[in-house]
Amino acid sequence: MTTPQPAPIVIPEDDLKRPGTVVVVAILVFIIGLLNLAAAVGAVFLATQPGEAETLYGGAGTSDFFWWFNALMSFILFLIYIWLARGQLKGDAQSWMLVNILMVINIFFAFFQLFYGTGFAAIFFGLIVLLLNNTKKSKPYFMSKLPPEVKAQIIAAQEQAAAANAAAAAVAARQAADAAQAQANPPATPPSTPSA
């Protein structure tokens, strides 16, 4: 029994034209970045309010440290998402991969927000971005933008893996043939002599 081998990565030799799905993903990622910037501005506003009048859950006061930390994290996310949106438009394969990773992380954490009402929207939005970012036209576009030396390394690694798989399959086939032949022609056993 042979195990199915993963399909090799197809790397186009020429640069492909940017598909519309890549532009849509870049716009959506840019919007996420702007939402994070708005969250940062809102957190700074709440942090600068006098006292601990801001409430978060259940009417309890929230420290200013929480809002400053939230503002810093939201601003960092804003910068990351803007960088990713630019990378998407330029065909950067790292941006393609990081968008996939961030959307999977967002979907995972969205399950913890289902009871607050925002989880369903985050899951839906994350799935849309994942689907658009991995269409049949999007992935080859990013692969076509890889530097020539990286393309050559990937192709060489695929050729080595294919050769190793072929050698392993040949060894397995030879062992199976030997086992079948041994089963078909069992070795002759010498006749037993009666004991005195």
C-alpha cells in the first residue's frame, strides 16, 4: 500500500498578472488595519479620561494601564496590517503566508467571542479572506513573484523529494516481490528421521 504524495508546488516561470481576489484581500486587510487604528485612538481617549470612570464588563472600573496597553497593541496591529496590505499588492509571498496565519489565529480567537456577538462576524470575515487569498489564481500569482534563486531552490527540493520517493517505492516493490516469491516457493525441509 502506497501513501499518497502531496502535489508539488507549481511555480510559474513568468510573472503573472495580479488577480482581482488579491486586490480584494488587500483592501480587506487595509480595512482591518484602519479598524485597529480606530481602536487605538478610542483606547487613548478612554485612557485620558479622569479617574476610572471607563467601564469594561459589568460596570467595573478599568485601569488606565489596560487602555494604554490596548492602544499600543492596536497601533502595532495597524502597522502590521498596513504592511501586509502593501505586500499583498506587490505580490510578496511572505505577506500571502502571514495573512493566512493571522486569519487562522483570528478565527480561533473569534470562537471565544461568540457570546459577545462579534465572534460570528470575525469568523465569517476571516473565512472570506482565507478563501480569497487561496484561490486557484491567487497562490500562483504570489509564487510567480518569488526571486529566481528561491524558485530554483524549491524546484531542486521537489526534484530531490521525487527521486527519494521513487527510490523508496522501488525498494518497497522489490521487497514485496521477494516476499511473494518466498511465499510461492517455500524452502524444502529435509525429511525427518525416526528416533530410536
